[in-house]
Amino acid sequence: MDNSEDELEENEAVWKNSFVDSVPLSLAAAPGPSLSKTSPPADRVILHFDLDCFYAQVEMIRNPALREVPLGIQQKYIIVTCNYVAREQGLTKLMSVTDAKEKCPQLVLVNGEDLTHYREMSYKVTELLISYCPLVERLGFDENFMDVTEMVERRLAQTLESNTFSFKGHVYNQRSAEVKASDYLRLALGSHIAAELREAIYTKLGLTGCAGIATNKLLAKLVSGTFKPNQQTTLLPENIRDIMGHLSSLRKVPGVGHQTAKRLQALGLVTVKDLQLFPLTDLVREFGGPPAQRLKNLALGVDDSPVTPTGAPQSLSDEDSFKKMSSTKDVLEKIHQLLSSLVERMHRDGRQPQTFRLTIRRFSATNKWFSRESRQCPIPSHIGQKIAAGSSDDAVVQLLPLAMKLFHKMVDSSITFHLTLINVCFSNLQTRRAVSGGKGCITSFFRASPRKIQILSSQSQGDSSHSVDGHCTDHQFSTHGMAAQHLSLKTVTTKSPRSSEAALHGFKWKQSTVVAEEENQKASCCTTGSDPGETNDTVTHQLPANIDPKVFKLLPEEIQKELLSPAYVNCLLSTSDSQNIKDVTAAANELEPSDRVSAVNHQQPAGTSAFPVENVLEEEKLSFPQSSDCEFPGNVDPKVFSELPLDVRMELMSEWKQQKPVLKAPFSRKPVRSLITKERNALGKGSQTNSLLKYFKRS
DNA sequence: ATGGGTCCT
DNA sequence: AGGACCC
């Protein structure tokens, strides 16, 4: 809208000032010497990928018949997304089901409340991108940022004269791609990489999406949506001003949320240009120093934030919302249902959670749609081990009292209450590593993860290998060991190894062992305000065998009653286990990574990781990028790699990124050889002849 | 809103 | 533990 020429002139100074020092001269502008050896402050090339109506695409892959009909993905009473057939009929995201059906009576609805399939496909996309370049940051399930600066530099060095070079896809506000390609060679190469990656995502996973190519994350994200389904757009530095100026409001700037927009509006700022021109000192007064500067930079299109590799998730949660929930029994049953699903997911992840959190949202006329309350507590390690080991029904039953305790910390159930949401969450996820030399040789490791120190505890047994095939199990297992040892090389100096005595016995405790162990565990969240010792023994007797009487006694009387109520006992704690088995089986079935990944994919073998990429690989293993532009070390078999648990793969990729020179020259240096040697030793068994080297190809 | 996630205070 | 942000 309408800038007078005056305003544009005024802005000139603002833009020059901010860009002269924040955005150094493009290397591409001086392609001759191409020597950027003068270190970092070079322009980056950042890609942003945004899949088209992601949930709808996943459902259309699962059921291709849905491609031809207007499709809406429903969660509760809203359409969270819809396919493009439906959009032609006027549907939009986050429309209510009633409005949507009104606009489009033939609308086909698929329930999208279970995110399992979306999450799995989402990680396949991220992993595919990571296989080309490790600097990938997820944003939600359907977006990824990638820093391809190094890939671009490598291509630049290899690029022979390319005067006929052009951009792939659109160039923002530019009529034709050919005009500027040689002036912005690096961005042009970025556009080629983006096109190749979108093509890979389509041919290997069957998904379409948009991409944006720019010099930072903010701009890449903003530009990616310029041409919408299944297209890509590059933003040249000379058009940064335009794209920022064309945003309809400050709220459109990623990083400016509702609250910030309101505070800005209170200062009289509503357009991006308002903020660009607003005195920084006034902004600092409102927001404080760093946030103020960041806001101003965002308005200018300046964003120095790095693409931070996301890695494995920091937390896993499961939630459900509802109109109203007012009885403790319903709460208990809902928590049980959520926990069953979450515990299964946690087991598949392979890590062991150290913290449990329960979150609720209360119904209240004033408070209605925000404000969640939560309480969290440590997870006693014996429960954590059951989760990790896959003893899901036991784990759920033992977590339930913890959850109810947390619930009662927030809700006085002697008074009427109304909940509209319950969320259960595992966090503080620690990766367990089992490395068995075959003779009870147990090692434990510490490692520094990107964000914090995590303990690598040990176990004497692997349990989670559900593989039918011993051959396969063997590889998976020993490759875990390799990961652990590899990681330990760098980080063992952080702390001294801890005794793994407890872990030695950690795997399959009998119930009696658990009880004995409780003496050291009871300082959990449940001690506060609880009143041990007053429950009489005849009550305790009635407890099913799989709940610890000592824990039970620590619970408030009301909770004890709940646990003994017919509903609970019959439904959840049946000692016959038949009901438990049914529950657990049902939960497992819900989560099962089923066959139908896509029309172009084949079914994955059972027992592989929750987020496998082997479907992608089996068709074109040879053409899968492994050299040249690919950061994936050439001596790693993608198939084997893809079978590792997600977090292990993420860790390895992070390591490779940092140790690239070493790993890329497999026979040149000691660290690599010793890694491979350890791997071979850890293998033990009959596979020694082949050893893991079988899975590590020559460059 | 939904069913997830992230990081910062 | 809550609050902001993202999808």
C-alpha cells in the first residue's frame, strides 16, 4: 500500500545503515578470485522448505482415491488443513467443520488427531534433507531450514564457465531468471540445490512443497510462500526491501507473535515500515535491549540466527482436548489412555525419559483459551527403564500414580472442576547405550549433547530389538555400540564415568526387586504433602501385584481410593493381564508404522526404526547422494544407517558434520581406523569375517 | 481453536 | 512453571 516517494527516500538511510555492516558484500559479486578464505562473514545461502498442505498430502498418499475429492483433515471440530481440490471451493485452513461443510457439502473428512503418520513422514523428509547436508532445522512437522552455504561453495569451485547459467524456479519480483544469474551465482546455485531437493522429496517420498532461497532464515521463509503450491522462489538482496515492505502487518513477520504485535501496536506501530523507522531507544525501553534490536532487525529483513540442527526431539508429548471433563475417574482414564500411547512412542524412540509432566487447561469463562498449568516430577529410574525396555503396561501402571499425584497438586477434586485439555509429556530424554563385549563387559559413557550433558547409562541386555532376524539384530546392536564409542571419544573428558552397578541389574527386575529398590527412589515428586504409613494393610493387600505397596502408601488417601475403585482395578490393573494386554495391543496398533507409506515406496520390514528412510533408498541406492555435495560420509551404507534409531542417526550426523575431514578420508587417519576397529571387536559373533566394514563402502 | 513442538525468563 | 514463539 502506497508508499509515497518521500517515504521511500527516507528509508534509504535506514536500509543502508543496517545492511552495510550486517550483510557483507556477496562473494558472488566478485566471483573471480573466489577466495573467501577470509573467513566467516560471508553471505550464507539458506533454503526454506514448506510442504504443501502436509497432513492432506500424507492422507492422499495413504489413500490415493482422496486425491480427486475435496479433502479436509479434521481435528475436533476444525479443519486444520485441506487439499487443493478443497481450496478451489473456498476452504481455508482452520475453518470450522460446519463452515467447511457449508461451503463444500461433498467435503471428505479424515480425522487427523493421531499425528503418528504425519510425524513419521515429517522425519523422513528431514532425514532426506540431512543426507545431503547436515545443517537442517525443523520448524513444526512440515518446514525445514537448511544452510547450504558450503554445498554452494563446493559447487562454485567446481563450476566451469557458466555464462548460460540461470535460476531454477522464480526469482522474487524479477521478470526472468536469466538476467541476474551471474551476478548472484551463489543464490542461483542455491536455487538449483533447492530444485534438486524438492525433486528428491517428490520422487522418494511422493511429497510436493515450496522452497525459498535467500541469505537468511527470515527471508528464506518469507519468500518461500510467494508462489504456492509446489514452486520455489529466490530472493535477491536487492529485493529485500520489497518483500519486507509488502508484508501486510507486523504480525506477518516470523518472530512477532500476538503479544509482541499488541505491544508494538500500543506504541503506534502496525506496519513493517513503522517498526523500521521507530527509534531503537524507544523500542529498547519497551522490550529491553536484545529483543528490541532483534525486532528492529526482523523488520529490516536482517536475521543472523544460525540454522541449528534440530536433532532428535527434546520431548515427546501426547494430548487430548475436549469440551469438558469433570470427574477424577474420567481424568484417570484419559491419562491412562494418553500414557499408553506416549509410553509406546517413548519406547520406539529408544531413549529414557527422566522427567514427566502433566499439563491441564481449565474451563473458565475468562480464561478460556489460554493458560495451561503444569506440574512435573522426576521419573524414578526403574520406571524409566521399563519404558525404555518396552514393558509398557508395567510402566503405564507405575506412571499413573505419579500422574494423579501431579493432577491433585493442581486440582482440588473435592471442589467442582472442569478441564478442557490434558497433556502428558516426557522430557529430559537420555540416550541409553548398551555395549556388551560378550562377557558382561559393561561400559558407560557421558556425552555432551548440543544443549546439555546427558548420561549414557548401560544395560546388560538389549531388549528393544524386536527383530525376528538375528542377523539384523546383530548389526543394529553393534552399530549402537559404535555410536556410543564414537561419541565417547570426544566427550569422555566432560565427566568421569559413573559406576553402572545399578544399570547392570536394571533390565528385568522382579517385582520384589523393585520394592527393595524403592527405598532409594521415594524422594520423587510424590512425597510432598503425602501421608505415608496410615493406610492399613488389608487395603494394601488388594493391590495388584504390579503396583508397589510402598509407593501406594505414599499416595494420598483419595488417590489410593481411586486406585482401588472398581473402574480402575477392573479396567487398568487386572492381574489376569488380559485387559492390560488388550490395552497395550490397542495402543501399539494405533502407533504401528503401517505399510502404506506411499505409492512409490515399498513396505518397510518390521522392526526397523520408527523413522526409517530405507524405503527411499532401496530403489535408487546408487544414485543416493554420497559424494561431492553430500555430507553423508561416503563410507556409510545408507541402508544400515537408516536402521539406527532416530537419535543415534541424528547424533552421528552431527558428529560427521564436525569431523568431516577425518571421516571423508577413510584411510588417512587414526581416529577413523580405531573407530572401525572397535566396531569390529564389538561385533563379536560370527560376523567377524565380514565385520561392519561390509557396510562401509569405499568412497 | 488442534496436537504438537521450540527456547527463554 | 509459565510464557513467548512456531507450525
